[in-house]
Amino acid sequence: MNFQLRKQHLLATLEQHGTVLVAEAAHQLGTTPITIRRDLALLSEQGLVLRTHGGAVRPGITKHPVAFTAKTTAHGAQKQAICRLAARHVAEGDTIFIDCGSTTFPLCAHVRHLKIRVVTNSLPVLFELAGTAVQVVMAGGEVDAKRQATHGAITVEHLQRYQVDKAFMGVDGISLKRGLSANSEKEASIYRAVAASAGHVYLLCDSSKLERDQYFQFAPLAAVGTLITDQQAPAELLARYREAGLTVLS
């Protein structure tokens, strides 16, 4: 297959999924990863793609990374502490899911040296872990540039095919009365798809989200195995979550 045909395939994949991976494209086209990397380098020079570790994305995908960066920075110390606790529950050989939330993203830095498999719908997680000891599986689907993540029916269908040992998820709000709630039905559908087949669900949630309800309630507290939060969470409130059946770490 010549370059023009490979180019058409690569650009079509980017248009459909928002991202293309070198190894996957090489397999689909019956060529070598070196050839695909060379093709992507040429397309990058033409301004048609933006190179990433292990592949490429459409140039427009990274127009709005500031929103994600701002979310990651908010309550940054708490999120780092939460992810350090979470990393203790990841072992060599695990298959885990890391969602697209800003609270779960710092977990990448703590697991990048491990020989594990990470399934994700998050572009920042993909970029952070590609080229490390981790094998990354990116869920396909429509890319939301603001959220820096894939979402929608195709993404949900893709994620339902995977069995993960542990899922590390975020949430917009959690309360004893209403359970888990979100600002977006997109995020809720991803949570439900992954939680249904995960061996254990870890909810990574800074204390500002405890007893905070958002408009869309999507799951009961029973959809969580372990709640990991920060030390600013009131002890009496954490005791009530434990009484409700959750394992709580802080």
C-alpha cells in the first residue's frame, strides 16, 4: 500500500475517532510501526495531525487543554494525596481503568513504571502513559475536546467489552441520600459501563465533593467498593459512609 492510501486511512481514522495509534494502524494496514511513524511525521509537517507518544490526534483536539489543566490544579494537593493512596492498590499484572477526571489523572505518575494494562477514555491519560511500562488501551468514540476524552454510544460499547480488575473513577458529587451524581450524562454512562464489569471500583473523590448533589443522579452508593478521599474530610461523615457499606480510605 502506497503513502497516499495509508494517508487516507490515517486521516479517516482521525476524523472518526479523534486519535490514531501507531501499533493499531500498522496492524490494520499490514505494515510496520516505523512506516506509520514516518507517515505521521509527514502529516505533522503538513499540519494535518499533531504527534503524540504512540500516535497522533487531530490538531483541534488540543485547542482547549486549559480547562482540563485548571480542573487538575484545583484541590491539587488533595488529589495528589488521594492518588498516592490509590496507587498502593495497583499491582504488577493488573488491568485497570482510569477515567477522564482531574482527580484520577495524577494516578498516572504513580503507576507509569508498572507492567500493567490501563484502559481509559482520557486523552491526557493516554499521552501521559504512552511510551512507559504501561500498555494503554484507548476507548474509541467521539472526542470531546473540552473534556479531553472520548464519550458516547461507541465509547460505552467499547468499554463494555473489557473486564478490568480495578476501576479508578471520579465523580461530581456523592451523598448518603442520593448516591452518585454528575453534571453530565456522558460521564455517568461511562461510569456505569465500567463499574458493571470491574472487579472492584475505587472512587477517588476530594472532600469538597462529599455530600454534594449534582442534577443527574445515576448510581447508588453500592456502585462503589472503596471511597478514597483526603484528610480534610470530617471523620464523623466518613464513619457514616462506612456504616453505609463503603470501605473508606483517607
